[in-house]
Amino acid sequence: MMLSVEQRGILRNMLLAMLIALMFAAISAFYPVSWHLSRMQSYLLALILPTCSYILAIGKIASLRFFDESVSNPLIEADNLRLNTMKQYLSNTHEQLFLAAIVYAILSWSLPLEHIYLVLLFSLCFVAGRILFVKGYSHGAAGRSLGFALTFYSNVVSFLIGLLFLIKSII
């Protein structure tokens, strides 16, 4: 079965995002850093940038709705491409932020302190992924795939590493 050009682009972007997430994990594993923040401070600090991306999306939607007829009747489907794009971005960011809040907690509480900066690296992946997702949205699935994958795979790798260290601490 041959993949279409778009499917190949999506696959390439998925692999690139996974490689970036694994590269950050490797950097953290091989380069411990003396960290002066508590686990809670690291966790909360890691959530700041992803939360800002969510707040900015809500603000952008509010500003776009202000100039659209859907502001007076939210049941009307807006015929505004930018507004609809931002709604999709916000919905996807909501899902990703929910996942990030959970996996960052697991990672923050299970990693050795000298490697806890990994949660901040994944936070940067999240924000970079969100920017790439919204910028590529008008270019179809292949255009937004790197952004989605960078956000998602950094969350998945974060979860797996956190789970591994959590299990290791129990055994």
C-alpha cells in the first residue's frame, strides 16, 4: 500500500517530533543539572507556557468573535476561517494541556531532581508544537502534523519516563 504525499509528510513529521522528544530525554539523562527548585515549583513552572498558549487562544477567539455575527448568537456557525481555525486550535490545545498537566505531574514527582529540568524541556516542546500547529493549520493535516506530534509525543515520552521512574521507586 502506497502512502499519499500528505501521508508521507505526516509520517515524516511524526518521526521528527518523536526524535525531538527522545533527544530532549537523552539530554536530560546524560547531563544532570544542579536544580534549586522544588518538585512543585518545577511542575508549576512547566505549566506556565502551555497555559499561556491556552489563554492566548481564548483571547484571540474572543477578539475574533467580537467582529463576527456569531457574537450575538453563538448557535450560528461562524463563516469565519480564522475564527474556526482558532476554535479547532483551542479544542486541540485543551486536550493536550489536560494531558500535559497529568504527565508533567508524574514526571515532576518521579524524576531524580538533577534531571527534573526535562519537564521544562517538554514544556518548550508543547509551546513550539502549538505554534507550529496553528501556523500550519491552513495547510491541511500535513501542515499541522508536526505541531500536533511535537506536543503529543513530548507528552507521551514524558508519561513513559515518569511512569518508568515511578515504578522504579516503588520496586
